[in-house]
Amino acid sequence: MTTHLRRLTIPGQDPAALARFWGGVLLRPVINGSDGLHLQMVEGNEPQALYFTQAPTQWVPDGGPFLSVGALCGTLTAEVERLTSLGAALVHDSPGDLRSVMMTGAIVKTCG
């Protein structure tokens, strides 16, 4: 039997806000299904869905989970501006040939 990743569940204190943020980042609608809020990913991608759940009141993030996303077109600068408009904040910028930036909620890398 082969195992594959079906969905990723992301706990948070405000799952609806997380779902709206990642829906905006990934340009996917937020679905309020029987299992809770989720984004249905494009067919063939893994995971197939991102689920957002209420974190326990004592839950403290330990550096994860995080998602790494790539800008498919345009410039990294334009994508950083778009994600910032959705509520992300720039945390770190690694310039160079393989420039990447770390943002709250996302790590974005250049195309190619």
C-alpha cells in the first residue's frame, strides 16, 4: 500500500481568519463543509485540502506548521505586496540568486 497526503489540518485561535487568509493567498474559496472550514486544492495537488480547526486554549505554536508557496508568475516583490495586503508581514528577506522571503503565514520563493 502506498501512503499519500490527503489533507493538512492547521489549528489556530481564529480558524475562520486563517481560512480567509490562505484562501486569498492560494486564490481558493473557503468551503464550510461537514468537517469544518477548508480550501479544496486543485485536482492532482497534494494535499488535496487544507483544513482549519480551533486550537486548544493552551496551544502554543512551536514553529510549525508552515507552508512554503511559490510565486508562479510576476515578481517576488509583487507577490510580497499582495500577501501583505492580505495580512501577512515580512519577517526575513534572503537576497541573492535564489532569493526567498519569510512572512507570517508563508514562505515565498522566486520562480524557477
